[in-house]
Amino acid sequence: MPAPSPRIDGCLETAIYVDDLARAAGFYEKTLGLSPMYSDERLVAFDCGPRSVLLLFLRGATLETVRLPGGEIPPHDGCGKLHFALAAPDEDIEPWERRLQAEGVAIEARMQWPRGGRSLYFRDPDGNLVEIASPGLWANY
């Protein structure tokens, strides 16, 4: 029997890949109110709450190893329309829906989950499926 795995304390980063970094960053900052923590020519990192970072990478800009003073970051990239969810309190689901509609963002779908959580689904400018979900979606949320 293998030894027990060391502990995992959560998912720290979510990465999506975009075709126009400035356009995508503007959407996440203006429409969703996220605060950028870091940016350069290949990525923008947004604060998504305690210990949670949304990374927007310019598609194709991370195909080579990145060498930094502290070490290396291996190459990576992605394509297609990806999905991720942002956590929000249940009482903020309707305000989020109003804000998105005021910003001209179409709500693609709504979901009422068996555990009591609710979700709103919409697309970012690159077609990625963004979800805003309230507690009750999963057994651990």
C-alpha cells in the first residue's frame, strides 16, 4: 500500500488562455471588478479572493521555458473554450446578474443545484465559460 499523500490546501491558480490580453484583462477588471496583481506581455494575474488567483495567459506566449532568477517555468498553453467558476455568496447572485446585464454580458444559463447552490453562466470575450456559483454547489462548497 502506498504511503499517504502529503496534504493539498486548495487550488491556488486557475489559468485560461486568451487571444487579446488587453481586451480580456479589461473585461475581468471592469466587468467583474477583479484587481490585477501582476502583468507583463504574456500574462495578467488577478486576485480572486483568499489564496485564489486567476491567470490570463496570452495564447501562444508561453510555449518556451521561462527562466527567472529563482528557477524555470516549463512551457504550457491551451486552446478551446475553457470553463472555471468563481465563488460568490448566495445573496450576491441576483446583484451579479444585474451587473452583468448592465455591462451587456448575456447570461447563457442559470442552475439551481440539489444542495442549494446557484450558478450563473456567461462567456468572456474569448468564449470561455465563466460561472459564478454560490455555496451548495459541491459537498465541500
